[in-house]
Amino acid sequence: MKRMVKLFVSVVPVLFSAGALLANEGVNPNSHYGAYAIGAALAIGLAALGGGIGQGRAAAAALEGIARNPGASGKIFVPMILGMALIESLVLFGLIMAFMLSGKIG
């Protein structure tokens, strides 16, 4: 829990500074470039965080199952790899969304 608080405290100021970094005097004040930048950062950041946690938990559960019953390793390995591929596809979807949002910035 302490690690999550440290991560939150260190990441949130960076995300909220994106609007100030993108501010120019010649830019329309009604434009939402800062919101798009924050959205892109959150899309890839949360996708990577969720994917990493999901893959870690899936691998840990599969390895624990193999350790308890080594004879079932063939039956556990293929669904684990399939699950990892599906988790990674969601992370890639987040990357695509981040690229789409960053395309609206500039």
C-alpha cells in the first residue's frame, strides 16, 4: 500500500503539469490540448500498470499450480500463455488509444 501511495504522489504532479507545459500564448484558450495529453498519459500508464499486475498474478498462480502438481504443467501452461496474450492485447489497445489521443494534440 505504501508503494502505491508513493507512486500516486510522484505521478499525479507530472500528469497535472502537462497542461502548463503545453500552454502557449498563441493557442486558443478553449482548446483541450492539455486534457488530451493527460488522457494519453493515463491511457498508456494505466494499461501498462494493469497489464503488468494481471500478468504477474497470472504467472504466479500458474507457477503455484505447477509447483503443487507438476504433472499438470502441460494443462496449465497453454491456458496461461493464452491468458497472457489476451492481457497483452488489452495493453496494446491502451497504447493505440494513447496514440490516437496524442494525434489530437499536435
